Amino acid sequence: MNRVPPRAPISRVERLGVLLVPWAFIALFCGLYLEFLVPRVRDGHLLAVGVGVFVTFVLIVCFTAAVTFSRDVLTGRWP
């Protein structure tokens, strides 16, 4: 059985960097969503509404994953 040696805890700066990655992605994703897709959905195009629902679902999943990951980082369960 190969055991992985324990690692030193990550510093605050590293922890902040790790936390910024998923939240920066979500901020960029939301900005693009609001800029390009929401105006088309408001116009009522059927295809745009379907894509908008799908993209909203993806955004919710990414947001949930970011919250879970951030909680793990802040409580010290990652890495």
C-alpha cells in the first residue's frame, strides 16, 4: 500500500488564488450570459429561450460546485 506523505498547509495567498479561479470563471460566465444571451431571450426567440434555460442550469451547477469547493478550501479539507 502506497501512502501519500502529508503536505504542508497552503498559505493564505495560495488559498486566495485557489478560491479566485472558480469565482472568476463564474463572473466571466455570468457577464457573457448577461451580455449576449439575455437580450435574445427577452426577444422571445424559441431557440434562444431553450439555450437560455440550458445555460442557466449549467450556471447553477457551476455555482454549486464553486460554493462546495470554496467551503472545502476554507475549512482545510483541500488539498
